[in-house]
Amino acid sequence: MPGTRKLGRPTAHRNAMLRGLVTYLFKYGKVETTVTRAKELRAMADKMVTLGKQNTLASRRAALAYITDRKVVEKLFDEIAPRYEDINGGYTAIYKLGPRRGDAAEMALITLVKTEAQIEEEAKADKKAGRKTAGRKAEKKPEKKAEKKAEKKAEDKPEEKAEEKAEEAAEEKAE
């Protein structure tokens, strides 16, 4: 149930922190925070996306009451919520990153999930721009380091260069 974790803060401080995290999540698409904060943030972000999907004046006012930036609310209602129109819940993903260096708190990255339609659009844009899509292997395999070194050594040998010059000189005399 959302809102049951106290996160070691007084109520007003906790609510202000979560409001800020929700705002940053919608503004930038991802936020790095602790795992417990990310779990609380997920619940509130899902509620805000659900409000955005309703797209009524009342839901817009409710979102404005919670999110601290008006432009982020516009982005939520115009861009983010329509993306998840066919999905019921699960708008965010939490990836654990490991312990924080200072106090060893377990860190996590919470991001907005990309839908299949969004992935297809990005692939089309990449194809149109002539870029290969990420995740696909390149058609050409990179040359191995050993092969590159062997080629360099063959080029750098003075004996072979002298032989090549002698052959070229002989061909010129023959002409």
C-alpha cells in the first residue's frame, strides 16, 4: 500500500520529498535514489499517470496540486499519459544499482517504461537517420587485435619494402 513507509522523515518533509521526486521523474524520465524511496515513488508516479490518462479538469488540478512544476504537468498530460493509454499500471521500472559509496545505502534507478509503440518509433527514426538500432550487432565484425598487429608488422619490415622497391625498379627498366 502506498504511503506506509515513513522513510525516517516527518510527514511534511516526506511528502515534499516525494513530490519533488515525482516531478523530476516526469521531467527527466529517470531518477537515481534509494530503493525504498524508489518503491514509494513508483506508487505515486503510477497514480499521477492514471490521473493523466483521465485527462479531465479535475484530474489536471489534482496533478497540479501534487507536482511542483506546471510544465511537467503539461508534459504528463500531453506526452507521457497518452503513451500508456493501452496499459493498466506498471509505468515505471526499478533497477538496483548497488550500495552508495558514502553510507552503503542500496541505490536504485527508477525510469519510465518504454512501450512497444515507442520502441518501434525510435527504431524507425534510427533507420531513417541511417543509424543502426542499439541492441543489434553490427554486420561487420571488428578485426582482431592480433590481425591488426600482423598487418602493421608486415608493413613495417624494411626487407619487404626493399624487395618491393627493387621489383618496381625492374618493371620500370623493362618498360
